[in-house]
Amino acid sequence: MSITSNWPLPREGIRFLTPQSLLDEMAQAPLSRNLWPVAMGYYPNAHRHHMQRSAHDSTLFIYCTAGHGVLTLDGKEYTVKAGDLALLPAHSPHSYEASEEQPWSIYWLHFTGELVDEFCRHLDMQAPVENIGLQASLISQLESLFTLRHSGYSPAAFVHGCHQLQQLISYITLVIKQQRSQSGKQIDLDAARAFMNEHLHGQLNLETLAAHSQLSKYYFSKRFKALTGHSPIQYFIYLKMQHACELLDTSSQVIKQVAMAVGYDDAYYFSRLFKKVIGLSPDQYRKSKHR
């Protein structure tokens, strides 16, 4: 089964396949075997571009930056338009083609590895096609990865490329989560963070934080965690501990003074919380060689 289509590549297009010798090497090397690129490319204004596969060994994603096309996966048809990301898992029969009237421009990437399923789960796409908008940073990261075609098949360059690929997927995951969190009524995260910083010397509860953002407790908590990965209260505690670290680094205040500066009258409770978050007691942190 062909890895890529035989679409005639224009001057500004890109199509690059990793040599089999390097694929074999990356599959064995500890620094690359988790995830590695199999093939990659960019098809601009891809008139009459089409592909059909009944089986394939690698996972594929397609990022459309202009025009549109149609993807069929597991018997279901999806429209793919500018700003859409499509994920096609390995071993899934599929077909896709560019629109006749407005053919798509797409970046595409085949990848595999021991942790490919974990990375796909990390993406947490709710459908095979999800709109993430036109992301200049994503395009820049793709083009940086695509410079592998100029590396002279250097193993060191490909190890670096494997880690670029992991970073790329992690970045897409962040974009997807941010896009979802912005649907419906939005949280002004900067304003919420500023409000927390203004109250590091005291205490805030969920009701107060939600009221400041003019949202219900449930909705605020859900949206905040989608944006940051933490509950509002846990995030507030982390800000307190970060500020406590600054005070321990830059002042001669005793632990009790530092505790009070971040809203804790009980220095013993503060020390336990600090150690739980930072991994060291306040005294150990101050004496450590972390600086």
C-alpha cells in the first residue's frame, strides 16, 4: 500500500519520505522509538488530489489551510475546510479528495511509534475532523519539522525531529483545549489570574472567584480547568507557593513571616502545603542549591 498519493508535486509543494534504514533505526533507538515521522508534505492548491487506502501502518493527520475537501473514514463522510485538523488512525480504511471548485491546501504528516496511541489519546479529538483555526505557530512548527528533508538523512537530525513531532502534537492538544474552552461564555483568564495575585496575602473561595468572573461556580470551575489544567483553588494555591518561593529566595523573612505573607497564620500548615507542592520544606528550599 502506497504511503503517499501520486499527486503531481508543484515547485512550491513538499513531499518527503523517511528512508527505510532510518525508520528501522528510529524504531530501535531509545530516544526516538516512542514517536517518529514516516512521511510529510505540503500540497498547495491541490487540484485533483485524492487518496484511498484499505490499510496502512501509520497514523496520519491533515491540516487544511485553504480551500476544502472531503474525507471518508469508517463509512462516514466529513467536510474538511480551512482551519480543520483531521486525524486518521493507523489501520483505518479511509479516502479523501480535494474539492474541484476550491481545492484544498494541506499540510500532512504520517507518524508512528511505541506511544502513538497515547499521543493520539492525548490529543483528545472528539471527532476525526476538528476545527482549530488557522494557527501561524502550528504552521511554523510544521515547516521547521519539514527541514528534515535537507538534513542529509542525519540520524541526529531525525532524533531531534522526533522530539519536534512530540512538541507539535502537544501544542495541537493545547490549541484544541483552548478552542473548546472558548465556546460559549468565555473566561478572562488574565483578569482571573490578576485577581488571584491581588489576594495572595489572603484567602479566596470558589464563590468569590466565580462571582468576579460573573459566572456560576460550576461553569467557572469547568472552564478554568479546561484552560489551565487545574481547578481554580489549586491554581490559586500554586500562585501562593510560587510567591512564597520568591520571598524565600529574595528576602530574609522567617518562615512564619513568609506564611503570613501568602495568607497562612499557621506556619506549620503552610510548611506542609509548601512541601506537598514544591517537594521540599520551606527551610530545605531556602538552603538548597536550586539558585
